Amino acid sequence: MSSALTDLFPHPIVQAPMAGGVSVPQLAAAVAEAGGLGFLAAGYKTADGMYQEIKQLRGLTGRPFGVNLFMPQPEQADPAAVEVYANQLAGEAAWYETELGDPDSGRDDGYDAKLAVLLDNPVPVASFHFGCPAREVLESLARAGTFTLVTATTVDEALAVQRAGAGAVIVQGVEAGGHQGTHRDNPEADGAGIGLLSLLAQVREAVTLPIVAAGGLMRGSQIAAVLAAGASAAQLGTAFVATPESGANAVHKQALTNPLFVRTELTRAFSGRPARGLVNRFMREHGPYAPAAYPEVHHLTSPLRKAAAKAGDAQGMALWAGQGHRMARELPAGQLVQTLADEVGAAKTALSGGGAR
């Protein structure tokens, strides 16, 4: 099964699907053309919007690519807590001269409609975040010729992915930028995330599925390390944010290496679910008070984040980034893939003793 995945792309490099406009067709195509696995992010898009991006990507490359879906979320938010947080954000709305979003704008992210599109127009790879699809869903996609991956952040989640019949598991360490792909959002587990190498070793001993390792990876030497630890490939997100093909806001790209932003933290401030980003004013002021309420808080803060981005105000934006963000390189995506692949090769040679003098 490992070869069924890695035969799709020559280099063991997967470009993470980053929702919110970062993982655009141009980025996925550039990565795929260079020999990595490019990904589209269907999160926060309509089913038709996803379909149009798939069509656009197919016009840019004939290479395999992936599409990522968010799983529907259970109703667990406390409406009173969301209302209290909305009141706290009133000053932000006034500052950015916008209205807060409607927290009840939907929680399934058009999941069923997007699945229908992927079954009618199969793509080479599909991955899932925020939970694990039912076995019937994964089997239907497999019959359509789609290889499936599901994110896991614990051994128990990885075992659930294996039981459901996924083709591979994406093991996401706590170092990863953006949202943690936990299957169930448990506020009591905040701060209890496991680092990638420790988690990878534990999952490798627990499941027989191929593993894609994700979390803070920015250099080929790190990719070689996770491959040596049992992963079949590595998934990188933050490393691709700074590329010219990325759809990330220019302020976001510049912030990755701006000395003003010295560290990252997991926060619920922007979405109500733990996500890692550069620590800025919004995160410091609102993070401690944000409720466990996804996607309600995401919908609530959406206009604020858009207004901050339009104003070029990095202090009000969700600057998603992994712990390795200071190592970001402003290379074209295809060149970055090749550079990473060369670094993997050099690291493997050194590990095998071929680099000794």
C-alpha cells in the first residue's frame, strides 16, 4: 500500500492542503510538476468552488494531485459562551469598521455535496481533516480509484483511521501550523499535543498503514529523518506559504521571517479550534478567552480577519505557521520541491556513511 501512494509522485514531498486561499491550483500544479504531491484545500469552499478549482488544476498539470475535505463537526458549542466572545470582539469590529460574522453559518462545510463531486469526478488522492470518514465513504472513493488519507494526532486516532479502511494516515505532530486535525475537539486536552518524532514512532508500532509525517518540517534533512523513522512521505505546509504561487496574503508571507514575530502558539482565538499561528496582538488579547466553538468562532471572526488582511494589519490576521516558520524560503514552489529533494538525497547519503571522508 505504501507504493500505491508513493508511486503517484517521485519525491516523498506532499504540499499540505491549507484552507483559506493558500493552496490554490497554481501552487498544487507547480508542486506536482516538480515531482511532489500538490493539494487543493476544499475547506471553506462550496462544492462548485471546489469543482472549479479541480478543473483549473487539471488544466495546469496532468500529474496526480490531492483534494482535502473537512469533516462535519458535532454540535458541542455553548451558545452563551459564543455570545460572550462576540461581545468581547465588538471593539475589533468597530476598529476594522465591519460587522461580526454569523456564528450559525453552517457546520458541515458542504461535506456531502463535495463527496458527491469527488465520486462523480474522481481525483487521484483525497484526504480528510477533523475526523475520520465512515468505512463506506472510504470504500466508495477507493472503488472510484481515489487513494485516501486521514489525519491523526494520536495513536488512538491512527488506529481508528486504519479500522475505517483508509489508504494511509497523516501523522500530525503538535509543531504543525494551522489547525490540529484532532478527530474530537476536547478542551481538556489543550496543550497535550505530541511532537512529530515521538508520535511517528508510536503510530509506526501501532498500525500497518503507510504514514505521511507532518509538523514543522522545513528542510530536506528533516524529511530524511521522518523517512528513516518509518514515514513513506512528508507533508509540508508552512514551507510552501512563502512561495510566489501560494495564495497567502503578502503580509502573511512576510510575517514568517519578520523578526517581530518570534514564536508560534496554539490558539482558539480565530476559529474556536486549536490552530498554530504566529503570536500577534489578536491572539494575545483574545486567545485566553476564546471558547471551544468550531466553526462558530471561525464564522464570527471571518469578517475581522478579512478586514485586517485588506488593511495590511498583521496584528489582526490569522498568521498560521508551524514551529519552523523562520526557515521559510522565498523560492518558486517547483524549485523548493527540487531543493528539498536534493537535501533529502544529501542527508540520506550522509546517514549511510557516504558523506564520510
